[in-house]
Amino acid sequence: MRRRGFCRAGARTPGGARTATTIGALARMAPLDLRRLTRDELLSWMAVLPLVVAPVLRMAAPGLVGALSHLGLDAGSWLEPLGAVAFAVITPVLMGTVVGFMLLADKEDGTWRAVAVTPVSLRGYLVWRAGLAVGLAGPLALLGLRVGGLNDLGWGAGTGLALAGAPLAGVTALALAAFADSTVQGVTGVKLGFVVLVLPAAVLDRGGPWSLSAVVPSWWPLRAHAAILDGQIWQPWAAGAVAISAALAAACLCRTARSAVG
């Protein structure tokens, strides 16, 4: 069933009754999602990984710095950028991967077609899933930044950086839905995505052609983190991170809708 005007501005707003029905149906998905997550060993492991990594890093970081210093290596200079990559980029991508794989499983078993003709609609279903990924990523990123012991940002800057990175979860989930047709393709896409999203951390301070890394959405929260460390204004970079992630998520949403009804 083709849903015209899906990606156009000025689409008709659902009535109050339909909106209430949609919200109720989406709310009922939450316990089902949790039950489904706990039954999948791989996805449940990925979901709790940041909770495990943060305290381990906090305990291991001082010893690692000391051991490397004895070898003549200064590890302190890259611990804070490493923490930003781990918790403001990798953690949201992990959450997006978890939700994205759930989307792909639903796509393979025909759930998308069934949802498309319900009051929820395919758009509402995808937006709900992406929002769930972002909602998980934000608190986990903040927890990692605070507990991991690699960054001394304070609550304000830490929260800002976590919020700047969290939308990467929604982009990841919707990108998997838009460009992968199976979990096998999804695994390949995630591996490539990790390489691309971590790359800006290695070239952030370089100019010339490396400036093009700003087109990668993870560049923006990492640039915000660099500004925080330098005592500069970081809020515009954080706002840019949210804006570019929102634009990419919208593009993935439109592509997914078109391919689903095409």
C-alpha cells in the first residue's frame, strides 16, 4: 500500500483519536521489545557492553598510563579523546546497531508490511525505533563519560557531549533499515560504519583534504569535545552534531519508506 507524501512537508496531521491510538500501540511495544532483547544473546550483550566497559576503563586506565609511561610513551594526551570516541560515538552506534538489527529481523519476517496498514504506520514504527535507540544512547553515553574516568568534563559539558553523540544511534538504526536487506548485510554495514565513524578521531586536527571528514556525523561531537578541552565555545558544534544526525536520519527514513512501498 503506497503512502503518498511520506517525505513531503505539509502532510496531513492525524486526528486526536488516531494519534492516541498510535501512541498507545507504540507504548505497548516497549515490554515486547525488552522481552525480545533479553532473549537474544548477541543483542543483549551489545546493549549492556557500555555498562561493563565504563568501570573497567576506570580501574584499568591509571595502570595502563603508568605502564606506557615506563616505556617512554605519553598515554595521557590521548585518553580523553579515546573516552570521547568510546562513549560519545561507539556507545550510540552500538545502541543503534541493536535497534537496527531488530528492525532488520522485523523486515525479514514481514512485520513491516503488517505495521504499514495499522494505525501505527510504518513511519511511526520507524520513528519509534529510532527514538528508542537515541533514548538508550544518551544516558549510557553520559554514564560512560562520567564513570569511565577518561574525561573530566563536569555534568554540564558531559551532558552536552552525550546529547551531541546520542542521535548517532538513530542514524545507525535507520541506516541499517534503509540500506540492508538482511542481518548478514547489516553486519557488514556495521563493520564498515565503525571504521568510517571512528576515522574523524584520527584526523580531527589535520587540515587540507582531511577537513572533508566533517561530512561524517561523528566528526561533530568529537569536534565539540576538542573545543571543551581547549576551553572554547563548544555548543555550536554540539548543535551541529544534532542537526546533521537529524538530517541523515530523515533521509534514511524517506528512503526506507520509498523502498518499502515501491
